[in-house]
Amino acid sequence: MSGHSVLRRRHPILLAGFLILLFNAPLRGMDNPGVDIEEMIARDHPRVLASKADFEAIRNRRWDSDGNRYWDFVHHSGQAMLGEDPVTHSITGLRLLHQSRRALKRILTWSLLYRVEGEPAFRDRAIAELETVVAFPDWNPSHFLDVGEMALAVAIGTDWLWDDLTPRQRSTFLAALRTKALLPSLDEEDPANWWIYQDNNWNPVCHSGLVAASILVADDDPELAERVITRALKAVPAAFEAYHPDGAYPEGPVYWDYGTSFSALFLDLMETAFGSRFGLDAHPAFRNSGTFRALVVSPTGKFYNYADSGETARLAMATAWFASRYNDPAAFHELKRGLGAFLDKPQWDPEDSHNRLLPLLAFWYPDSSQAETLADSPLPTAWLGRGPNPVAIVREEGDGPERFYLGFKGNQGSVSHAHLDAGSFVYEDAGVRWAIDLGNQNYNSLESLGLSIWDRRQHSDRWRIFRLGSYSHNVLLIDQRSQDADSKAAILRLDSSKDSVHGVVDLTPVHQGQANRFERHFHVHDKKVLQIVDVIEGARALTPRQGQGRATFRWRMLTRAKVSIEGNRAILSQNGRECHLVVPGNLDPLHLKAEAVDPPPYFWDAPNPGITAIDVWTKAEASGNQSVEVLLSTDPEALAAFLETR
């Protein structure tokens, strides 16, 4: 972004001193590192995320075809929202969040349009919305995400419309930022402020709102602003560390969109106000996460929706930021896909807050020279992201919905938003997703029943939810016992050659006490045959004198397809296509079954209409060992040829 180099031009020594003090101070309890923020911060308005020069650049920009469609859409959005009633202080369950997000979408859109196009209707409606939300009794600090997004909305509107506000309005809006956002965050012993030093999405969302507020109140209360900004710069690196070591995001793709977009926003807040990102943008795993975000979208345009994620892959604003700031070709690829799919939608809902940060693309959209450089770089065909919730992607080269796609994972159930799904997978080919993940369940539907879904310990309510625990995922269970929530299943390797890929997940830790060794092997043969082999040693052995039979294994895969079974084979039919499932070998016994998983087990579980579980039931050998192999292919000739080679 241009026009925000006040600090770099005028105070390079102060900046260096600030950095030395900041990064040598203790992590917690550092209220004042001795920095005079009054001498460091940019003075002109706007200074929150954008400068006058940035708005001028947007006004004069020559967009490409997608960019023109984008700007037309933003303008249409702003006009369509003008007639909506102001948001209300309506709390749903634990959250004011929906109202905060509606306010952010409106104020951000209208303020941008006014700064670029100058239409008074946009300014007046944004100010009316600001007047409404600052009059709320609070912004629901017990669920601080609500505060973070509302504070960002009010800070942006106040800053971008500064010259058009009356002195009373400025004073009122700044007072609201101080009393409803900044002050409630200061008591770090308050349970509501648990998020401050955490590594999940709450960290950048909440700190971004508070830093945006601090940048504005710094003129009147520099000590408070300095305290909050310094704390944020010490806390936010924990959120960047969550991407370590390869860029895979532990909370899944939906929360990548949320947390990463606000991390990018945080970096630009610092750049605009202080002329520096303080080195945070150099984190190598964070920089690489644009590749993760591109690969976690399948050829049919769906997410590999592990953790609390749904299948819908929406436009992620951060992909534009990664493409323009890091010259990231994978992020650019996903930006073009996501933006095209978004703009091709036949209808637009003014109350849909999913794309509330859409106006930021005006600042983040790559220029034409970048686009030419980035457009022709292919995506990787095999990729491994390690970390606490590791994931691997295998995909067929090229674009188009017919391509082969496999996503599989390790796991650590104690990770934020994780499920007990180590070894689970999704599988697509011939334009159909054959093996699915059910995704999450609406939080309020469970919280309203008193279920403690955020406790991730082994025997918590969370793992009694069908969609979240082990029983709904594409895994093999031993004696129908759940995976262990506190242990980690790592992906040991992902080896690829021209014709094959081999990945291995070590499931032994999450099945501790159930087997001595448990590995799941994924073999991809020429992107035509998927072979899954579970190798189990030391499960419950046959001990007749104690009345103990052999361990029971259940291999499961969920699908939307119609399933017909004959012997050790199943044919899956969906959208006019077929997929063949074969259980080769000499398992004894072998029961191949297909049963609906709707209704689900408990009254609190969401329905799963049209979903079938394909189950392979067998037992361990007398020794407690067993190998369970399953083949999947949409190409019967390739499958037959593979079976002949065995």
C-alpha cells in the first residue's frame, strides 16, 4: 500500500528503538515498553488500513475484466444495502457476532464507496450505522470475537469518514472504541480474555479490531493505545506459528479464511499506521500457507472440509493479499477461481456476511504485471503439510472438475476445531466426490442444549456429537473404540513419482491401548486407482481360556452415492457416474455393508439425509494382527488391470 511511510520518513531511529524494546521485553505483563507512540504514529486521516493515496489509486485504477466485474459488484452491494434497517443489539445464544459482521460489511462497503465515488448516500448511511452501534450497551465482551469485528467496523468508518464527521460524532465514536473495546480487553485474568496469547483464529481477529481502535484513540490516549498495540505485537506471532512448519492450518480451511484474512489485515494496519509490518510477514510457514489454501479446494470446487469446515469453498480475501504481497502463484490461482465463482452467482443476499471483507480486494488485488507473472504457474500434484493437524493432498495435474483428488490427514483432537478423524480422507474423481466428510454442526444448536462442545478432553461432550467424533469419519476403528483426543497422529511421509504416490499415517498413538502398531497407507496408482491399506499389529488377540475373542475392525467410508453390494464389491452411482469399491484378499470373516446414517445416533445430532456409510467388518487374526485393504476407482479397466498384477 502506498502513502503510509510517515514513520519511515520521519522517525527511523524511533522505529528501531521500538523494535528493540518490543522484542526484548517479556511476553506478558509488559504494559509500557518505554515507547513514545505520540512520536511514531501517522497523524493524518485516513490511517486505518488505507491512506488518501490508496483511495486515489483505486479511483484511477484500470481494472482487468474480473476487476471491473468486482468493482461493479461492490457498487451494487452498497446500493442494495442502503434500504436495510440498521443492525440491532440481538444476541443469539452466546453471540452478537452476526450483528457485528453485518455492521462491518455495511460500514466497510459504504465508507470505501464514498471515498472513491463521493456519493453522499453512502456516507450518510455509514454514519447512521455508526451512530446505531456505538449506542449499543456493549459489544458483548463475553464473546470477544464480537467486539473485535465491531471495533474494526467502527474504527474504519470513523477514520475513513473523519472529515465528514462532526466533533460530537468523532468524540462519541472514539469513546465507544475506548469503553466498549479497549478497556474490556485489559484485564488478562478475565476468562473472557482467554484468547489474547492463543494461536487460533481469535487472536488476529480480536487484536486487529483492538489495534484499529488504538490507532484512532492514540491522539487522545496514547498510553492506552501504546499498551494495546504493544501487547498485540507480542501476541500475534503465536497465531503465525500455528502454520508451522509448512503452511497447513490446524483449524481447517474455513478458519484459514477467517484467521488468515485478519492476519493479513493486521499486517496492513501496522504498515499503514507505522510504516512497518515489524517482520511478522516474513514468517516462512505463514508465507507458504497460500499453497495450502489453493490445494485444499478440490477439482469440483469444494473444500477438503476437515475440522469444523463445510464443503463450500468461498472466495478468500487473503488469497488476493498473498498474491499481491508475496507474489504467490498458488494464491493467485485460488483468487481467480474463487472470484470468478463468486461473481458468477446469479443472486446476491445483502444480509450474507460471509464476504464482508470483499471491499479490501480493492487494496489487495494484484496489478496487471503481477497477474501476467503468476498466471501460468502450475499447482503441486502432491503436497504434505505437517504440524498439529497434518494434511496431505494428491491431485491430478491440470484444471477441470474431472480430475483425480485425494485429501487425507493425521490429527490431534485437542487442536482448536479439530475432530477425531486421524486417517480420514476425501476422494474425488470423474467430477464426483465419492468419499465425503460431514463437516461441522451449527454451534448454537448444540450450545443451546447445554453441551460443552469446546472442551476437547477425551470424555467431553464434543466427542459425543456424531459429526465430530470418530464414528462418522472415514477411518478404521478397533472394537468400536474412539480415537484418543490428546495424542497426535503424524503423516510419516508422502512420496511421489510420475505414476504413483504413497502416503503413510501413523495411527498408533491415537489408538493407544488398542494395538501395538497401526499405520494407514494411501497408494495412488497413475491417478486411476486408490488403494488404502490399514496395517494393524497387536490388537486384541484370541485367548479362549479367558473367553476373549479376536478384535473386531470396522472400516468406514461415507458417501452421497447410491450403493449396491455383491460379495466383496460395491458399485457407487452418483450424477450418472460410477465408482467401484473392492475388498481384495482373504479377510475372514468379511462383511461388506451399506447403511444410511440418518437418523443419527442422538437427538442433538444434525440429520444427514442421503448419506450412506459403506462399512467393511472383519476381525483380527488369532495373533491380533491384520491388514485391511480397500480399492477405489472410477476406471473399471484400470482397476481390473491392477488386480491382475497382484
